[in-house]
Amino acid sequence: MARNLDDYNRMRDFSATSEPAADKRTRKKTAQAHGLQFCIQKHDASHLHYDFRLELDGALKSWAVPKGPSLDPKVKRLAIHVEDHPLEYATFEGSIPEGHYGAGDVIVWDRGVWIPQDDAEQAYAKGRLKFELQGEKLSGLWNLVRTHMPGKKEQWFLIKHQDAAARPQTEYDVLVAEPDSVLSDRSIIAKQTKPADKPKPVKKPKASARQEKSPQLTGAHKAALPQSLKPQLATLVEKVPDGAWSYEIKFDGYRIMARIDHDEVKLTTRNGHDWTHKLPKQAQALAALGLESAWLDGEMVVADEHGVPDFQALQNAFDSDNSANIVYYLFDLPYLNGVDLREVPVEERRAALSTVLKPGDNPLLRFSESFAEEPQALLNSACQMRMEGLIGKRLGSAYVSRRSSDWIKLKCKHRQEFVIVGFTDPKGSRSAFGALLLGLHDRDSGELRYAGKVGTGFNEATLNNIHKQLKPLQTKKPAVVNPPSGFEAKDVHWLKPVLLAEVAFAEMTKDGSVRHAVFHGLRDDKPAEDITEERAKVVKTSSAKTSSMKKSATEKPAATPKKTEPAPSQIGLGKDQVRITHPDRVIDASSGTTKVQLAQYYASVAEWILPELKDRPVALVRAPDGIAGELFFQKNAERLAIPGITTLDQKLTGQPMMVINNAEALIGAVQMSTVELHTWNATADKLDKPDRFVLDLDPDPALPWKSMVEATQLTLSVLDELGLKAFLKTSGGKGIHIVVPLTRKLGWDEVKDFSHAIVSHMAKLLPERFSAVSGPKNRVGRIFIDYLRNGLGATTICAYAVRTREGLPVSVPVFREEVAELKGGNQWNVHNVHERLAEVGDEPWAGLAKTRQSITAEMRKRIGMKKT
């Protein structure tokens, strides 16, 4: 086993690829923490193939399946045995650089648990594995059989067993039907083996199309105006695909669908929420087009002073009820004047749309132009201008109301050289150093200025190798003119500015620091004094008319802003202003989120989170050194000088408790390094009588998300049968929380016993799915429904509160009907939750406070509780 993982490490250069290095020290411990996982990765290397991986003995046994799995038992798929991979590889997605082993794009096509039907190690050694798969896409029984065919590597067959999950290949090809990732929006567009068909010529409608019944377009047919229409969503890809595509700018705004029925205009979000009242000017502009009926698809955008879409400015416009400067960029026309255009090729639909939107119409309505330039050059230009990326649309494709690989998105990744000016001490299990401090020369003054840190992208080998090169360069004084101070300067070792690092990053902040930085290697092909921030020089915009591409080619780039010592920030609402010290302290290195940004997040969601905190004892999870450092769980305000906080001196728990009822206390908690907020199931006026109980669905991490969805639906069905109304929220981690409100009649023990009985009832009914006993060993391949949060003094993460996990995910209330559409319990984070809140607000939990229901004797009887 160790030899095979050594093979894996030896075949890869981890300073260039983002694949995880194999760490043999953690294999045994990790393997015991969950059920046996499997994954299938779609891999576009020299040839598109599927990598089938089964966890066994602390590693992933791996086979390359050239044609991918088939659900037809009559179809044998060749599976070539390759080197073992580390367990961490099961979630790897990304692009392996050209010139390296396995170069190409990788997505996780399926994942879940596998259940051997015999002793797994013996069956593997004999070359005859029979097993059950419980994945997002594949299920039922399968066989892996070793052949005696000659070759450098063992050749096996992957064969579907004849059972209820089997499907004839001629009727259903799972690879075609479900081509995308189960973990993200990513897809892989297969390389074409022959030249793409020449796109059909576009039949442009006549100039009077807006007054005619409809343009005559290929595939159009008469139909009634749909009451609702979901948008087509783009799939994330890593690089420009082959074939015939058109490309547009990817706007950083809100996706909006417009329905026109004579004089009535309705504007809805991608989730179907009516925003017409928020965008009255835009609705008026659409009505003025004079269309009989239509569905239009586009993005609401606010541009900055350079014409680049600014999402923060868009949010500010909505927050201030000032929508007059919001521009609606339209890019598709799925329905027009009594005719359904969804089967019409995209280029013809867009030609019709461009005629509908005549020049001189309201400036709030604009057509999203396509670009004639070569797509990679266009992407480079968009990225240099700090745009989000491109949207590609396959010529000849129809409009479908789902995520499709016919629409793709290419996101910008900034990458350049930086001068290494220092390093920090390692923390935890990290060796050699923690992060590299970076510098760039100012274009005007030539001064070397601090440009942030990079702490990811290293493995054990590169850490030690780089550290050896850093040690001789240590010096007492910083080479940058604006070195970080305070916490940011803690444990920093300064260096002579000689070495260069190539770093990929998401963006450069206004104060000149990188965010979401990833190390890609050392460079020695340029002198350090030549390293400045790379900026766009020439941008071709000949066919573009959107304001987002109006930046002058001769515009002189602004000098890098001079960074000064971070001053304390004032964060809060109204009079509740709190002084935030060390505002630039990084809380989460993976996202680059700072302390002040976390405070700003909590201030922005105060109207939603404060009602959930009101009068409830709260426990804090504090992270003084960021989420990667030591965490402190604190239930009382002792030694915490939090302004505005209420202290309850109760004998019920034997210690004083905190209550956060205002924005001052909320932001004050963040000032004291709080990230998470956990609340009781009771309020201060009646602490001995809980007003809710919570069922926390906590899965084996190896289980596919589909299992969590099914478990949630099954639990809700049991609660429905009992007559109990429930409300849902994501945990911000891997699970779902089910909240059941109660009238305050029973004590803690009675409520906890009842919730325990529900869990035991479900575990008895479906022991293969649920566990009523806590601990990783007891939930292997199953979901533990945690009822322990319902005891006296126990707490649960508060709705809208942040979690101390990479990316800072947020616990978010959800509608029951949308559970099946969720990608995971950590779907929203501090950087993307605002769009969600702008759409739905507190609607998912609008009825929670008004719900009146009690635990009855009949309910106890139905779940097998004994009479007391």
C-alpha cells in the first residue's frame, strides 16, 4: 500500500498541480471515520475517460474506465488498474497543467459509499469484487472482474449486476443524461473527434418584428404564454472547449426573467420570486417595447466608474431603493408574441432579440453582445479588466430550464509573479513555514509595497525545499515600505527581496493585497525589481457595445494604492456603532475574509439574525487566530467586554448566560473574535420550558448528498404523520437542521425524551439508513439524527450565523420544497448569501413564530413511547 501511494507522489509535481499529496500518516485514522467511499472522476486527459475509485485499506484503489460505466448488465466496460490515490483525492476537481501526468480537466462525476458483498480485501486479491454502490447517480450491485488479457497494467471489467437499477444501454445512457459534476457547477466539454458542423445561417427577423406575431425561426411553434419559466444555467468549465460557440461577458449581477403579457410586466429571480416592485423603471421600459407577449432572459447590473459590473454597487442600489441606475442586459428570448422559441437555435433567438431591442430604446435595456475575438484572448482581456469571465453558448442549441453543458462559464483566474518579502512561522501540524509574504513594486514610485500572503498550494516537500532557500535570506528589517503591523506582523521573518513566487489569486483588493491566493511555484527568470502588478494594456472591443467593455485602451493604469497601518473601523447600524480593531486580520485564509468583512456581514444580516437571537441564551465560538487556530466555545460573558450584551444570572444552569438583542452586542461579539453564534431552544422569560426542538441530521461524510435529501424527506414525513409542522435550515456544514416549534408547556427532559423517541423510531424502521447513537463509528454508512441538542443548556448554530469552516459557510433557512435542489449544507457563505436573502428574506421561516403546536399523548404512542 505504501509503495503504491509512493508511486502516486513520485508521478506528480505538487508545486505545479493542485492535486492533493498523499499523506500516509493519516490514512488509517481517516478510513475509520466513515463508510467506504467511492468516487468516479470524469477526466479529460489525452482522451476523455472515467476514473473509478474504491476506498480500501486507507487508499483509493483506482481504475481508468475509457468508456465510462454503463447501467446495462450486457455491456462490459474495460477498467485499467492504475496506481492507488489518497483518500483526499475523492473530492478533487480542477485542471492538471499541461506537461504533467494526467494533464487535463477533472470533475467528480459521482460519489458515495460502496458496500462489499464479501470480504473486500480477499475479493480484491482474487480479482472478483462484488459490491453495492450508493451514489448520486449510480446505485445497485456491480462487479469488478480481473481478466487475463496481456498488458503493462492489469485489465479488469466493470459490469452492472442485473437488478432494479439496471437499464438497457439503448434506452438510457447515464453518461449522456447526467454529464456534470455532483460537487459543483463544473462540467467537461469533450474534445471533438471531427470538425464541428458549420452553424446554420441566422434568419434575422424583419425590422417590424416587435409588431408582428413572431419572426419565422427554425423550430419555433405556436404556444400559450407560459405562466412561469426557469432560466437556463451555465456549467463551469476549466478551459475553452472545441466546437462552434458564441461568447458574451459574464455579468456580475442578479439573473432576472421578464414575462410580458400586453401591458403587464413581471420580473422574477431565478428561483421564481417576484421582484417587479424593486425594479419599476425597468418594468416600465419593457412595457414600452410594445410586445404582445414575451419571456426575456437577462442580468441586472450596475457598473462602476470604469464600466465594469460592480455587484456591491448593485446590492447598495437595492438596499437604498434606488434602482434608477440598474441596467438590464438581455441575452435570450425563449418566447415571443404567441410563439415558443425554446427549440430555436440560440443564435437565431439572439438575432430576434437584437431586433426587438432597437437602438434608441430605453437605456435601462441593453443587448448583451457576442464577441468575434478568439475566446481565450477574449477571456484574457476580460480577466485583465477585473471582470468575472465569459459565458459560452453552443451554436445550434435549444433553451432548457436547467443547468446545461450547452451554456458554459469560464471564470477568471489571475496569476502573476510576486516578490517574496517574508514568511510566517508554521502552526498546528504544518512544518517549515506558514505563509509567504508577498510584495510588488509600485509602477510610479518604484517602491516595494506589501501585497498580502499566500498560505496554500504547498505540500510537505515544497515547504521544506522552499524553507531551505528562505533561511539564508533572512534580515531584520522589512524590504517593503508599508509592512503589516499588529497581529498581521506576528511571527514574521523578513527576507531580502530576491526570490519570486508565481501565485494565482481571485482578486486584488483596493489596498493592493491578494485574496484567495494559491502558490504555484518559484520563478527565477526575471529580476525582482521588474515585478509590478500586471494590468491590461489593449482590449479589443470592436463588436462589443456593453458599458462593461468601454475601458480605454490608452487609459493609464492607476498606481497601486499606498497601504497604511489599518485603522480601527466603525461597524454597526444607526447608533449601534462598534470599533473594530485589527480590521485586516484574516479570519479564513481559504477565502481571504478579514475580521472587518465578517463584522460587515453580521451588520448586513442584522434584520434577519437578531429576531433569531432575541432573548435566547447564546454561546460563542471565538477564533482569535482565525479559524485555523485554536477555537474557544464560550457560554458566558466573563472577561468579554461586549457592549450592549445582556447577562442572565440564572440558577437554572449555575452560570451567567449571555443574550444578544441588538446590533451593538452582535458586532461587539465579532470584535471579540466571535465567528459562530449558538442559541438555546428557550427564551429568557421561560428558560425552563423550551419553545422548540431540533433534529440535526448528521451524515457519514462519505455518503452522497442525495442520502441527506432522502433522510430529510423521510424525517419530515414522520413529523407530518405526527401532525407536527417543521422548518428547515442548512447547517452550514454537511447536514440539515429540522426545527419543530412548540408551545411552552413541557420541561427539558420531556421534550428531549420525545425527540429521542422520534430518532429511535426512525432508526428501528430504517436501521440501514439511520442511527440513534452518536459517534463516527455508529453512523458508518448512515445518518445520525442528533437529538442531544434538546437538553438543558445545549445549543444549535443560529440561523444566519457563520461557521468556522473553510469559506465561512452560513446556516440558512430553506423552503421544504427546495431541499432536493440544494447542492449541500454549506451552499451559502458570507460572500454569496446576500443574493439569497435579497430574493427570499425571511420567507422560509415566516410562519415559525406563529406556529402553535404541542406534544400529545397520541404522538408519544405512535412512536412507541412508554407511558410515564
